[in-house]
Amino acid sequence: MAHVLIIGAGISGLSVAEFLRDAHQVTVLEAGSEPGGKVRSERVQGFTFDKAANGWLDNGPGMQRLIARLNLGQQLIQAPQGDPRYVVSQGQMVALPSKPQGLLGSPLLSIGAKLRLIWELFAPGFDGEESIGQFMRRRIGPQPTERLVQPFVTGIYAGDVDNLSMQACFPALKELEAEHGSLLRAVRKQGPPTPGRLTSLRGGAGALGQALAARSQVLFNHRAMEISHTRGQWTVVSDQGTHHADALVLAGPGHAMTQLKGLDSTLAGSLGAIPYAPVAVVCQGLPKDGWSPPKGFGVLIPKAEKLGILGTLFTSSIFPSRAPEDGVTIRTIVGGALFPRQAALEPDALLEIARRDNAALLGPLPEPRVTRVYKHVRAIPQYTLGHLGRVAAVREATQAHPGLFVTGNHLDGVAVKACADAGEKLAGAVIAYLNT
């Protein structure tokens, strides 16, 4: 039985380990003391706070198989269907329409912007790479892009629509345009896309990493420092010792992998060119005391509204088990690519911003029972213009080194389900390599 070393015990690395465990011996080296990467949770005074992602969409086939392998079906919880999502417009929360045609009657857009939406049927195509902002302004106009698309993209990437690549972030929409010549025409022929349902675990999203780590050999507090390949074997030197394997998977963040001595310079350059957005997550555990947020998922804030936060999720409305019966929990996102300096503020300042801006939207909040601020200096990879070229360069560089593989949310999808899907695919590639 061959031996595989994996550097990084985030969801990507642990997913690869899980899908390999029946075929080969696997060892995971993790620099930190906990599994899951940034997908971790903390339970405080009956409240469950997710430090980064709070769940995943249930339409990822790799994730579905991962949950089945872990026998976590009984631990799954799902967000309610049909609950509204809000966007701020002129200082007020406005519910997003449940169907695209509902935008025509929504106060979110001016009459001119609504007429421009209809003109999307005749908008010109474009074959080259473009930003999300360029694509959306070309197809649906500037106002829907600023008021709807930008906050939506912020909710996923904490990014700027004018820097992120449309082809890398939303390739399916580019394909619909190419096939039908219009997004509206595509929706009319195929119907609107069916989104997955937000899903998590009773113990928090971080319970996924814990469950995965329990089934793998994970060496915590083992920081990989150097890699080399000699006579068909890979060697990894960590701060705790030397490890040998027949195949090596780099599953840590791109910027961390570039620090490995002995890493191919082309590969290091491509990984190092992928930027990350800083994010602070401000969690509040509040007493009900006659107060609760509106029914719904949460609220996103367009850049033009000039608030200090990117958005707030009504966490215990989505997953009631995240708070005790007499409590409510909300989580607020600050910073991102739009406002990176704010993410660097001290926790007290971040909490003050979150409470001030939430009060402006939701009314006065009760004093919290408990708060937590989780700061991520490099939170979410940014698939900026040229990202697909950088990914291609990574793939090409690894092909020059038999038995070396790279995965992670900096390559093929930032979502938790994307990490599981990519992990399953990569595990198949490792098995194929080792069986040749």
C-alpha cells in the first residue's frame, strides 16, 4: 500500500484524505492545532459561532458523498426555504424578489434600470475575459450591477466585481450567454437556476473538519518547511521531523505553500500571485428580550450605501440551534476587498462598527451576552482577472513533478462544497497515478 502525504488539514486536504483512505496510507501534516482550516466553530454560553463559513450548499456531489462516508446524515441541519434575503437601498432594508421577474416591481431599481433589464435580450456579446462588473454592466446595466450583483458577490467572495474574473467565478453564466445570446433568453428556455439549500451541522460548520480529522492520521503542530523528490519518493521536512511518501498533496493556502523550500519556482510564483481578501467576522449572542431580527437569511449592503459592514446574517433564524431558546445570534462581516483596512481594526472597534450599523438597519439591539470577533488576515482567495491562467500554470507546473498534486479553495472554488468536490476529484487522480 502506497503512502500519501498531505500538507494542510483544511477541508480540502481532509477531503482528499477521506477519499484516499480506503486505497492508500495517508498522513496529513497540519501546522496548527485544529483541523478545518478557517472552517471552525466555537460554542460559548449556549451560542454556536462559526468563525468563517457557516455551511455549504447541498448540491455538490462530492460533498454529498463525503457526508455519506462520514455517516453525518443525522447531524445535518438545513436553512428554511423561501425566507427572504435583504439588500440595503437608500438606508432601508428591502427584500429581494424570489423570482427574477419580481425585480420589475421592486423598489430596488429605477424605472430606467428596469427597462434596461429588458434590453438585456439585445445586449452584445464579448468573447474575451472580463470582470464580473464588465459582464454585468454590459448585460443588465450599471444600477443592477451596483445594487444587486456587487453585494451578492461580496457575500460569496468578499470581493470587488471590477477585479474578479467572470470566467473564473461564474463560468456557467458565461456559458449561458454563449449558448443563448442572452441570460433572459436562457432563463425563459431553461427556467431559473435551482440553487442548492444552505446546509450545516448541529455542532457548527467546524464539526465537519473535526469529523474528517477523526478518521485520518493528522499530525498537528507539524509545520512543513521543505520538500524534495528523489528516486520516486517525496520527502517533507517539518519542524517536528522528516516524512517520506510516494505522492505529495499540497492542500494548504497558496500563500503558505509558497514558503516551502524546494517548491518549483514557477509553481510558487503562480500560487503566490493569487491574492486574498481580509475579513473580520463579528458574532453577537443576544438575549431575545422582545427583540429579534426580521424573518430571513440576512442583509447585504451595496458599496454605495457607505456603511462600515458588508452584511449581517441572522444566524439563529437560519439555524435555530445556533442559539439557546432565550437567545438570538447574528454574525456581521467587515472588511473584504472593498474595505481591507477595516478588517485590520481592533476587536472592540469592529464590534462597535457592527453594533452601530446593525442598529441603523434593525433598530436598537439589546446588550449582548457574549461576543466574539474572528479576524482573518487572508480570508478568501480572490479570483481576479487572469485567475484561470494562473490555475493553468499551477497544473502545468505540477505535471513536471510526478506524484505532486495541488488543491485548495484558491484554485477551483472558494465554497466548502467546492473543496469537497475538488478533494474527491484529486483523490481519484492520486489513485490513478499510484496505480500506474
